Amino acid sequence: MRDITLSPHQVRFPAMGTTVTVLFAGHLPPGAVGAVRNLFEGWEAALSRFRPASELSRVNRTPGQPVVVGRLIRTVVSAAVDAARATEGLFDPTLGRQMAAIGYNRSFTWPLRLGGGTFVRDLPAAGWRSIRVDDAAGTIAIPSGTALDLGGIAKGMAVDAAAHLLSELGAGTALVNAGGDMRVVRNDAAEWQVAFAEADDAAVTLTSGALATSGVTRRRWVQDGVERHHLIDPRSGLPADSGLRSVSVAAPTCAQAEVAAKVALVLGRDAGIAFLGRLGLPGLLTLTDGAVHETATWPTQVAA
């Protein structure tokens, strides 16, 4: 997704493997951007698969045993399990071992050429069903043989949390954009013009809610001569080969949009459109040959 250039006021900083942009057309209280930056830094510190000291890494190092963790990771893991249940496992947060095996075992920089890793064939079927989040004890336990990768849902939830924080701080009309996953902070009749790198003629106006894009063109690398990308099909354990290169979805929250976009991309054009139709979510799907397809509800103006 292209950068949004509607406002003369914007602040950018790196976080969670991407660039976060806070765009604002109205009042932005002193310290608001610093608060948002701290929020993203806190989320990354707790939830990064690439930081050995993160709570996520501690959980992944001891599968089969409960690990005492904070409320943030328990909330995100619970949301990920709910998403897996709602999508019948097409969104699966327990593919961390497979992500590492196909070469995605460090924070992404370009160009990336990775070797090593062993294809994991013994992943527990639907391992997400055996995740245990115990809020009373403050623990998470994942099944043996698995590792968590919270990826897109964590970023989407962080965007939602940042938008909520800005609203609580009294920010005027604003938008939080983390690498194309975005959430409107406040709807004061503002219109945010959004253009898409994969579909030149499909620009929309975002007036409320959220918009997220999943794609396979940016996070790509070569592993032992084989080109890979980061969106795994849980049914095969390999990068999705659905004929789609990107899916954009509008939804009330960025987390919902992120999960729906990823699942639709894994499913492919026809099944993906049907899936979004059942959810009542507008979507824009771009095939690997550049053809663009829209759900029946995809508008020129999006108010999710």
C-alpha cells in the first residue's frame, strides 16, 4: 500500500518491522506522538519473535509448560486463538517453527537471502486448539512441537490500541498507519485518500474504521535457491500459493481487517471473495498477473 499524503502533518518512526506513521489534520496534544511511540515499542518488546528477551520468545522456548507472562501477551494470544477458531484454523498462530524453517528467522531487511532451516513435517494438527491462556495464574502454555508467531494480528491490535490512545489523549482528526495497516482515530468528517501499490486504479476514501493489506511482494527472500514469502498456508505449512499477491480489507478494527485479509489471501480469489462475503467485509484482491477483483461491497468510499 502506498503512503498516505493527505495531511501536511505527519510523524514517522520504525516499529514492529515496519514504519509507523501518525497523520493528523487537527489538534495533536503535546506528548501524544511520544506516547504512541512508547506503545509500539512496548508491544514489540513483549511480542517480537526475534527478540530473545521478549515474553513471546520465553513462551516459545518452553513449549508444553505454562510460562508466567504479562497481560498484553495474554490478551493478544487470546485474540489469536479466537481468530483461529473463527476461521477454522486458516489463521493459525502456532506456525512459528515453520516460519523459522522457511528462513524467516530474523527481523526483515532487504535484500534477504537465508539458508538453513529444516522443513517441519511433524507440526501438531490445529495446535492452536491446545493453547492455554490462564488469566488467573497469569500464564500461557503452548503445545509441544509448536512456537507462536503473532505477526499481523499483533500489529493490527497495536494500531487499534494506538488509535484508542490518541483518542483518549484528545487528539483531533488523525490516522495511525503501520505499513499499510491503518485505523482512523476520530471521524470529524475527514476523508483519508488511500491508494494501492498493487492496484493503481482502486483508490478509496477512508472515513472511519480500519483498512489492512496482506501481500506477498514485499517480504520475500531466497532460501537455498527457492523464493519464499512470509504468508504461510496452515494446510501445507508452506508459503501460500493461491494466485493472489495482495488482499486489502476494510473492517471496524485493524485486527479484524488484518486477519480477514490474510485468510482471504491464503484461500485465493474465489474462495477469498466468498469468505469476505460471509463476513460482510469489503475487499480488494489483486492476482499475481495484476488483475484486480473486488467484493460486491467494495466501494470508492470506505466507512468500516
